[in-house]
Amino acid sequence: LESGHPDEIQTAASSYNAADLADFIEYTGAEDDAKGLALLQSLPADQQAKVFGYIEPDMQKILARLIPKGALAGIVTDMSADERADFFNLLDENQQHALFQSLASREREDLLRLASFEEGTAGAIMTSDYAVVSSGMTVASALSLLRNTAPDKETIYQAYVVDKSHKLLGAISLRNLIISAPGALVDSLMATGLVFTRTDTEQEEVARLISRYDLLALPIVDDDERLVGIVTYDDAMDVAEAEATEDMHKGATVGRLDTSFKTASPFSLYRSRVQWLVILVFGNIFTGAGIAYFEQTISAHIALLFFMPLLVASAGNAGAQSATLMIRGMATGDVTTRDWGMLLGKDILVATGLGLTMALAVMVIGLFRASPAIAMVVSITMVTVVLMGSVIGMLLPFLLDKLKFDPATASTPLITTIADVSGVLIYFSIATAVLGLG
Amino acid sequence: LESGHPDEIQTAASSYNAADLADFIEYTGAEDDAKGLALLQSLPADQQAKVFGYIEPDMQKILARLIPKGALAGIVTDMSADERADFFNLLDENQQHALFQSLASREREDLLRLASFEEGTAGAIMTSDYAVVSSGMTVASALSLLRNTAPDKETIYQAYVVDKSHKLLGAISLRNLIISAPGALVDSLMATGLVFTRTDTEQEEVARLISRYDLLALPIVDDDERLVGIVTYDDAMDVAEAEATEDMHKGATVGRLDTSFKTASPFSLYRSRVQWLVILVFGNIFTGAGIAYFEQTISAHIALLFFMPLLVASAGNAGAQSATLMIRGMATGDVTTRDWGMLLGKDILVATGLGLTMALAVMVIGLFRASPAIAMVVSITMVTVVLMGSVIGMLLPFLLDKLKFDPATASTPLITTIADVSGVLIYFSIATAVLGLG
């Protein structure tokens, strides 16, 4: 591809996939913008838009500044409606204005409509390139309509049947159309009781519906139940992957990253990490203060310090386990707030079992390493803190959800910090009660 | 549905989705097996297999014991090839034998072939219900072939073109077929340079390919490049979701759960959690031993204890952040082992920045709370441990990957435990060096 020979470029363009070509342009463009641009422009016109849609937002922005206005308008016109809207939202106001001027009115209206939806909703990720047939059409005319409009549609494998006011009545698959009698009416063949949702539905929910019902595409309707767009399975896969990544990052108190880890700048990585690290330092001051408060007990029984890390860490680890089970269950839709009571009961049962197992282990260590009295303190503490850690890990995600925060914020480090301070207080309180101040 | 009136059941069956009907049967069956069975059997024959495929493995097992042998054979025959193989693998040997006897030879062979692949590979999740046309066919005959075989196929939207020895030559979409001239040869229209993979490819990699290239289905070939199956996008979505869940659970040291968190028994939850909790307790003994080793320094400067939790926790938190960024990047295929050097360099830069920021914060606290000497010890320790934590968090997933372990095992609690012991040693070593033994 690098050679620039038209023949070789044609060969490469036909034998490589758009996603791979996009990767190659990104890779080349990262070293030399102009070279990346040249590669993109050397592709056949009909492939440029498709490949451009696969390029990462950062590189799209760089290329957008370099591509001549007319060529950019051509690429943007050929892009699918949802990718076009995403790209449009990346640009600054001047660029948006310039691009907008150079588009045809059909693409303009489309852009305005799609760009008006809030980020992260069904409206923002849907495409308006869906296939539609009218109620009352025959199979033959529906097929010929689909055949003629196929090049502009995201998918024609699922066509939606609408009435005169564009209200969604049902769906008919291309599979069904091609095996049915040409004279039959689409109304008699269409599936009703469709799964659909509204433009303001969150994108995670959209992905969940598509995955649950194994849909090719999910129709999106407005407040009057008129069909306004579809979200296809491939966009749902991207949403689900991005959500899982975001939840995992939250689970380690990593803030939002706009690009991937590999391409993120050191400063954006710093920014995504520093906030929580500092907050957690202040949380740990309470743990330090807890230790300082019990200095007398500790000085009298310095052997207690040996067991502090394992008790406190066990509380945090048990809490992290419960929280993660809970958060992931809520994210996949497996667990709802209705299940609260049942799950808490089960968690208390499991945590008691875990606490007793661990108490037994540390009692043995306590007997060997210190005294029977300390062994007793350590085992009582273990049962208590494992139970406490688990219950906190269980309740915090629920509580955050009730308060309209993302449950995934109840991350392992946050649970650990809360468990640390509670663990220290419980440990030394029990120790002071059993052993006295020395 | 519960009323049992045939009319109402027909209405319900046609207006509810198979996934919802399956949920309802699971819900009813959990309270009363026989009632769940009655519901399933009250559905029209053609829907029973589809709904049964959506039912959770545990309930499938229960129902399989109750359904009369003949009826079960009917359902199993109607199931898609991949769901049938999954179900077959759930049964014990006697049941497998009985079921096998009652199937037709076509389904038997299919089962044997699919059941022979190792779990977690492309072979185990693929279906043999793919649409295939022969090289040399015209568009018209390909269309009529697809039309006639449509009911048995998982998807006909993508048909694969094979030669006489069933070698994969290319693919042609139904979209392309219906817009092309009936007399054209499929060979002239088919897409070549297909993305495909082998039966022993890991299922995560299959899901990644489907998501990356926005495929409807990924063709799977054997060692001689003969087409043996396809994996469709909906199965890829399920795999990606299950993998993300498993990775998150590993990130909190939760072991493999065979069912969802909600339906898991207390004992299976206990088992999935206890192992790592106990291992981590033993890890923390080293931290305790580290503290015990420095008892003299601690006794002389008891104020040091106040800062211990925040220093040690910061190391763990920074490590958890780096590890999570790394692990998720590796899971999504964004980061490969080739990027090792570049990412380590970037991480050291970011961690140094983070360490300096946090050192500044704790220096202020140290000056207020203790002495300039302790403030100095605390800030030097902070930079050192944050850097160390980040580098460990970065390297451990790489190392595990090189040793053929799953990088996701480098969980937050594991990193925290390693950071704890290193943090304690570094802190008190620096303190002893700067402050002396008192």
C-alpha cells in the first residue's frame, strides 16, 4: 500500500478488510499525518467512507483538518448515518459549520436530528438508515423496494412495517419475504409484539435488549410510537464492550478515558487516576487515626500488629468479592433491586461460612505466634470483619444505585478503604476489651 | 398462560418473545417443576425447541428428567445444532445414551462432531446449520437453494461458497444475491479475503473477530481449510458478556461460577470465594512479619504507624489501577505483548507524576501531625511505593500471560497484598535509615 502504485492499492483495498485498512492508516498517520491522509485518499472512493468510519476519533479529527473540504463532504455523505453523527460531534463549531454547508439537505436534516439526542442514549447511537415497508404492500413490491434501496441501508435483513403516520406495526425478515408467496400482504406475514424502545433509553439497556432477544436490530420509536431509527447488533456489541471496560476501570478507581489505554496520553492517564488516589489517601487518614487512637493498647501488646494486615485485608477482600458479584450482576441485568433481601440473606450465610473458615486458620497462627488470648481476639475479629466487609460490599452498590450513582463506583479500593478503617476499629476495640490496656 | 386454556396459550405464545417465555417457565419451574414442564408442553410444537434453548442450564437439566423420552427427542431435533450440543453436554451418560438412541442419524452425527470439540473453543460454540452454495452456481439457483433450506439454517443472510471438497472459497450476502442479475455466477459476486478461523481458536478470540469486523457470522474451518461451521454474532455477544463477567470476578478473586450470581447456591458461592481469601491471608502474614521485624523502630517512633495505612494503600491502589488498565487492554485486544516497552515507559512517567502529587499531600500532613523528619520519610516513601505499585501492576499481567496464565488473575486483592508487604518493608527501611532506631 505504501508504494503508492494504483494497481497495488486496488489489490490491497480489495483483499484487506476495512477495519484492517483503518488500523494501517492510524498506524501510518501516527507517525506522519500527511502519509496517513495520502493512504486514505488512495483508496477507491466507495471504500473511503467505510474505512474512515473505522478510524479512531483522535485520528479522525487530525485527518478532518487535512482533507480538502470537498473531499470531506463526499466521505461524510457516504458514511452511515450514525457514524456520520458521531464524527460530526467530534468537530469544533467552525468545522461543523463548514461541513454542514457542504452537505446536501437530506444529510443535513439527518445530522441535526441524530446530533440532538443526549450522548449515551438510544437516540445518539441509532441510525436512520433502516429499511421500511408500508402496511398493505405485497411481498413482491416489498422485495423490489428493498432491492432498490439496499445500498443506502444499514441492514435490509429486517424491514419494519409502518402505517401512514410512520407508526411501527411489526417487522418482517428478508428470510420470510423470500420464502413467501409474492402476492401475500406483508401485514399477514409480519411479526408483531416486537421488542422496541424509545430514543431516551440508555445505551446499556439497548445493548442488553439486543443481546437478550438475539436481535439483528432494535427499532427505536419516538413519544408517539413512530419509528425513528434502529440500533444494529454490531453497535450493541461495541456499546457492551465499552461499558464493560468502563465498569472495570471504575472498579480500580480509574476515571473516564476518552481513548484506549494504548493511545491515551500520559497526562490523560494521570488525570484519570489522580483524583481517586488522593481521595483514598484521605480515607486512609482515618485508618491511621484509628491506629493512633489505640496506641496505648498497641504499645502494651505489640504482637497485635502482626495480625493487623491480615485481618484488615480479609475484610477488604471479602468486601471486594461481594461488591464485584453485585455490580456485575446489576450491569448484566441479572440482579435487580427487587432481589435485595434474598441476596443479602444469602451473602450473610456465605460470609459467615467464610469468616469461620478464616477464623480457624488465623486461630492456629495466633496460638503458634502469640498467646491463646490473642488467638481468641484474632478469631473473633476475623468472623466479624469478614461479615462486615461482605455486607458493606453488598449494600454499597445498591445504595449508590438508589442514589442514582453508578454502582460500579463502589470499587475494590473504595471498599478496601472503608473496610480498613472499620477493621482497625473493630480489631483494637475487641483487643482492648479482652486484653485490657496492659 | 397459567390458566391452561389452549386459546390463551396460543395468544401468549405469539405475543411474547421466546426469551421471555423461557424466563416465565424458569420462574414457574423454580417453584414447581411439574408446572414449568406443563407450561413448556402447552406451547405450540414449533416454539418448544426455541424456548427450551433459552432456558438456563440448571432448569434444562430438571426439565429433561421430566419430559417423556419421545417428546424430548422431538424438542432436541428442532433445536439449533449448537444449542443441542450444549444441552447434550449437560446430561449424564445414561441420559445422553437414551437421547442419542432416539435421534435420527443426521442429528446424531452432528452431535458427535460438535460434542467432540474442547470447551471454550470455536468448535464447541459453532453451529453446523450454515447456508452453503457451490462454486459455479448461478444467482437464481443459489437463491432458490437458500429459499428451500432456510428453515433449517441459523442464518441465510450470509451464504458461504465452497468447492467440491467443501473448501471455503468466499461468501456472498443475501443482500448481494437479491440485487444481482439472476444469471450471474456466485463466483463473480462473492467476497474473497474472508475473515475465518479454525476449530481450536479460543472463543474469546472468535468474539473479538466478530466484533472487530462487524460480522454476522464467522466461518470456522478445519485443518484442511474445509468449512465445518459458523459462529453467529448472537453467540459472540454471549461469549463476550460471559468473558467480561469472568474477568471482573477474577479481578476480585472470585472463582468460576457455573450459574449466575442470583441463582448460585450458597455453597458454590462459598467455594468460589474461600480459596483466594485463604491464600491472601497467608500473603498478609508476610506483611505482619515485616511489621514485626521493625518493632524496634516502631516502638521508638510510634507516630510512624499513623502513616502506614495511607502509604501502603496508595501503593495497592496505584497498582490496581495499572493492572486493571493493562488487563482490560489485553482482554479487548487493544494491548499486545509487543507494546510492553512503550507502555512501561508511559506508566513510569505517569506513576512518577502521581507519586509526586501524593507525596506533596502527605508531606503537608506529616508536617502538621508529626515532625519534619517524619514528613520527609513519608514523602520519599510515597513516591517510591506508588512507582513500585504501578510497575508491579503493569508487569504482573504481562508476566502471567507469558507463563500462559490468564492475566485477569492479577487481581486487585493480589496486587494489594504484594504492594502491602513491599510497602511496609520500604517504609520502615527508609524510616530506620533516616530516623535511626531511636
